[in-house]
Amino acid sequence: MSHGFDAATAAPEAHAEAAPRIPGTLGVLERALARLNRVILGLGGLSLVGACLVLSHSVVVRYLLKEPTEWQDEMAVFLIVGATFFSAAAVQAKRGHVAIEALTGLLPPSVNRVRLLLADVVSLTFCLFFAWKSWSLDHEAWTDGQVSQSTWGPPLWIPYTLMAAGMSLLCLQFAMQIAEALLYGPRAAGWAKPKVGLGADLNRDMRRAPDITPDGPDPMGRTAGAGAKR
């Protein structure tokens, strides 16, 4: 299991530094969505910081000032839900969602390309159902005036809207990457981009590290000959 699909066997050009620029309307949509994702990631980070501050305030008020808390827990949940669902499309754009890669090294590249495409199609199908159900619950909460059963009692359309909008963006990201894979190949769909997280850092470090030769330097700045003499 790792942070994203392993593209090493998905395409022979998997070690390229940059994916090709997508032309036409699809390229305009991709660049617009990329800019939107950058904004959402910034807002998501602020939301997580806000949730931490709200929970810290709750602890201080409850245990030090001995006052009851009414809105802090639900406010933190709303902030975390918004950050999680809205950032899902940005993570998918980097192929950063957790994926199981047990079959990656066992299948030939051509079969792997089909497997990755099918995984996107299945994921899109699930996300479409999730988004449809979220919008249905959101409409029901709005029309019926549903509120939570807490003392604060915020309207439930707020978390449902956050979930539905975030999943809709994720569906759009999946659909765009599937179209790019069919029209322009796996590199255009993000399969050749470095994975986010530790895997990406290790891959970049391995590509940047100097080659070790019998008389050349190693990554620690020593020569192989000197190490052998010692």
C-alpha cells in the first residue's frame, strides 16, 4: 500500500519530469481546476488550523474555566469535513490517495494501463453515487429545515453541502483524468507524476543521487576506493 498509484510500469515514459500539456478545452479545464485546487488546499489548511484552535478553546473553557461548551465540537467537525472533502480533488490530481499496488509488479505495462484506467472508472462510479446521495440529503435538510440535536443546533445543510460539493469536484477530477488517459495516454492523466508523500521524496532523492562508481564519490562524499582501504 502506498500514497497513490505506482506508475513505474504504467508507461515507458514514467520517469519523465513533467506530463505533456493538454491542448484544447480539456487543457483549459485542467488548468482551471488546478488553480481552484490550489486555492482549496490553502483554505483547507486554514480550516484545519481553525479546527485546532476551536478544540483548544473548548479544552480551556471546559477544564480551566469550568464553563459548558456548546458550539466548539460541531464547529471543529464542520471545518474538518470541509477540509477533507474539498481537498479530495486536489489530492486525486496528484494521484495521492492511498492505493494497493500488489499487482503492479506482476502485470505487464499494457495490462497495468488498463488496470489503472478501470480503477479510475470504478472510483468515479462510486464518487458519483456518493455525490448524488449527498446532494439528496442536502436538499432534504434545506427544505425540511433540519438542524443537529445539540444545544447549538446548526442547520444540517452546512455539512451536507460541504460533502456534496467536495465529492462533485472529485468526480470532475476523475472524469477529466479518464478523458486525458483515453485521448493522450497515461502520462497526461497523472500516472507518470511523482507520488506525494514519502514515496515521492524517495523517488526524487534516488534520481538526484550521484552514481557510485569504483573510483567515484558516493552520496556521503567519500570515494569507493577510500572506503575499501579502510
